[in-house]
Amino acid sequence: MAIRSTHILVSRTDNIGDIVLTLPMVARLRQLNPKAKISFLCRAYAAPLVRFCTDIDEVIELESIADAPADFLKKSGIDTVILAQPDRKLALAAFRAGIRHRIGNARQKLYLLFYCNRRVRFSKRTTEDHEAQINFRFLSPYGSRGIPSREEIPDLYHFDIPADERITKMQAPYAFNLVLHTKSNGHGREWPIEYYAALAKLLSVREDVHLWLTGSAKEGEWLKANGSALLSMPNVTSLCGTQTLGELTTFVRQADGLIASGTGPLHLSAAIGQRTLGLFPPTRPMHPGRWAALGRRAQNLVEDRSCSDCAKLETVTCDCMYRLSPEAVHGIVQDWIRDKATT
């Protein structure tokens, strides 16, 4: 029998991209439970992004309940917990707190079989679905077994992102502001840094086009050590280590396009409707079949066959990424510039 809930907690305490690709499922959850309160559990660094999502009523930061999650759940009024990511401590806390509906993927971890009473079962290794589609399997206890197509996913992103006047002033001198997120924090196969420099050089013929580098402080230090050719370009400004995730989201929203490999800001950009280009290898599990940028204005580039290094998960880049030429990416950016000029 299909369940109904009055207060639902969706737990996703891992990375930005995983969180973003869970939000379409939350939108469907809202449709299935229009009068329910929906809370979202994430780490503090991700909370500003999640608060922009209008399908979510309350964002709970993991750090605020980490010491006593069962006590929090007992007092919260939550009657349903969806473990969209395996979490032993939270699963046990929900069990001990007597949460009425505890939803988890029993094929992922054995403890989910014991602590969850509304079990779903699916394997990410064998599916051909995108990560955003996979998350809809958590809704089967509600009687919802339909999975939206990739083309339908963008319509399930609902954000309210206020404009930031400071960012407006930063971007105002340029007709086109392009964000380059050059690193992936180890989560994707990266486009070569020298190719980003080559792209910047191709775009330098236009003084009204500016490139903004985003990333963590650690990634900014890596760029200083390995990306001097890119950093020295007059049309390039590094913002690495200067923005919170909320500020990054707003900056990307107010810019004109973003380019990245398979990393969180890529999915963020696509989800909020920005012009987005994802650069991918064709090899599982990093391929666009699983991780493509999905958005109304998102595009993805990928080679049609894997190179010999693709199986080496520790490899930062490979021949597949080298075959995605700066000229090909430049052509797409040129199309974006023309698109903005005519809209």
C-alpha cells in the first residue's frame, strides 16, 4: 500500500553534484505530497545552494545534529526519512527514534536492510539511467514508479536565486562572462589545463568577453603551480577560494555560461538554467550516460571510444579528454555569444 507523509526528511550529505541531481526527485516528492513539509539534510557548506530550491521547506545542516541525531528525529515531527545516500548513523538514529517510514536502498548496504522498513532495491552498476533518474526509485513506496526522461528532468528544477548587486558590478564591464571550473576535486576526468589556456587565448581577440576561474582555495593553489599560462591571460580572473557555495551559485546564475568536466558546479549550472558545457570521457562510471549535464541550455562533449588510460581511475586526464579540442569548445562558446546577442 502506498504511503503518505506529513513531514519528510531527505538525506544527502555528500557532494554538490549528488545533491543537485537529487533535487528533481524532491520536486516529484512535492507533487506526491503537496501538503507535507519537506526537509533536506546536508552538510553546512551545501546548505546555501539547497535553500535556493523552492521545493524544500527547511534545510538542516548535518553538523547541527551530528552529536545526537536520534534525539533530533524524536522531537522533529518527521514521519518519513529517505536515505538518498547510505548513512549508517542516520539509519540507526531513524530506527531508534521510531520514524514511521524509513526508505533506503537495501541493495547498497546490509544495514539498510535491517534499519529501513520501506526498502527499495536497485543497482547503480547495471542501470543505463542517469544519476538524476536513478534517484526516482526512492519514491516507489509512494506508489510512484515512473521515471522522467532526461528531457523532462530540467523542468523539475525549481530555484529562486536573488540577484547580487556586487556580482552585477563585477560582470557589468563585459558583454559575455564565461565561468571556467577547471578542477573536479577528484570526481571527474579533467580537461587539460593547457586547453583552458588555449581557449582563453582564442577568446582574447574579444575584449568584451571575460573568463572567471572558480574553485576552492586548494584548487586555486594548484592553478598557481600548474596553470600560469591561463592565469597570466589579461581576459582571465581567478575567484578560487573567495566564494561560498551560495555566492558561486549566484555568480554562475548571473554569468552567461559555464564550462567544466564532471563536477558539482557543472550540474549546478545546468540545473539553474545557465548555458553549460560538460566535458566527458566515454568510459564508465564517468561517462555522460550517467553524469551528463542536464538543463534547458546544457550541452555535453564526449569522444565516442575510450582510450587505454580510461580504465585507470586515478588518472586526472587522458587521451579522451585531449581529443576534445579547444577549437571545438571555442565554437560552442561562439554560438553562446551569438545567442546572447540575439536574445
